[in-house]
Amino acid sequence: MQLEQLIQTIALAAIPVLFAITLHEAAHGYVARHFGDMTAYQQGRISLNPLRHIDPVGTVLFPLLTLWLGGILFGWAKPVPVNFGALRRPKQDMLWVALAGPASNLVMALGWALLYKMAWLFPGSYFAEPLLGMAEWGIRINVILMVLNLLPLPPLDGGRVAVSLLPHRQAYQLARIEPYGMFILIFLVISGVLGLILLPLVNLMFKLISFLIGL
């Protein structure tokens, strides 16, 4: 990607990225508090302040690198601390805490899609063209984050969902992968395997959102 094109992309994608990671992480903390775990609340992580959730490498460096190299946009934020043992029903409630993040990304993707349609319906507006670009990035980023986080690999949200749903023995075996999960994920990114897994699912979600919004 050329430098000028990269700067333009950053200008359009910055706000959607900040919203996507901030609300995703805050949603985990909010639902955890609802089910009895006050850890994130006590540490001030149930917040709409993006500075509380930004990871310099995962939120800034890695997404810029993947954009520059032309691969699928990939990154992460500082995970909201959740003490699953403090939940009222740890194994069952883990499911809802984990799903809260991807659910927030789905809601945001639909919201950006509605903004895209509004801008598309009023092309003569001064803000129509930049809003179209920003909304397109908002849809893309939130769909990618949602699909990525639903992969059944701890410490991703999908891994937590799988641990919650599996019988205790299989759940314990899957949970043991968590310390190595991020290394596995980075390897999948570098090898290109992650893109092969995600792209069909991401494209399917794009089509579904387009159908629901009527784009």
C-alpha cells in the first residue's frame, strides 16, 4: 500500500477502530459485572475511553503492519480482566461474558451499515463521500473482529464459548491451550491460514448485513 493511500485509510478507519475495540472490551466488563464479577469495574475498565483499552502493539502497530502488507486487518486491544471464579455460575455465565464482545461488534456493524445507507441515499451532501468511506471501514472492522473472536481458540471469545459449552474434561483440555493461543493466532496470520479461514465467513456476514439493511 502506498504511503498516501495508507494515510487516507488511517484517517477513515481510526474512529471505527476505536469504537470497535472500546465497546467490545467494555461490553465484556459490563456483562461480567452483571453476573457478579466486579474486577473490570473496580479497575475502571468498563469505560468508553479508548485510552483504557488500547494496546500499543495490538491496536496500533499490528493493524498498521497488516494494512501496509495488504493482508486481512488484524489486531487486538488490552483484554478486560474477568475473574470467572467470581461469576455467580462460572461455567454458564462465561458464555454470556464471552459473547458480549462479538455481539457489540455485530450491533456496531449494523449501525455503520445504516450510516452507509443514509450517505448513499443523499450523495449530494458534503459529508457523503467521507461518511461512505468511514462507514465501509466500520462495517469491515466490526465484522472481522466479530468473526475472528468467535474462532474456538482460547483466549479468543470463541474459545471461552467452547469452554463454557463443552463437558468439563474437554473444556479443561481446551482451556490449557490459552497460554499459547496468541502465538498460534500470530502464526496463522503470518502463514496466511487465518485469512483463508476468515474470508469466507467475513464475506458471508457482509452479504447478510447488506440483505438486512437493503444495500
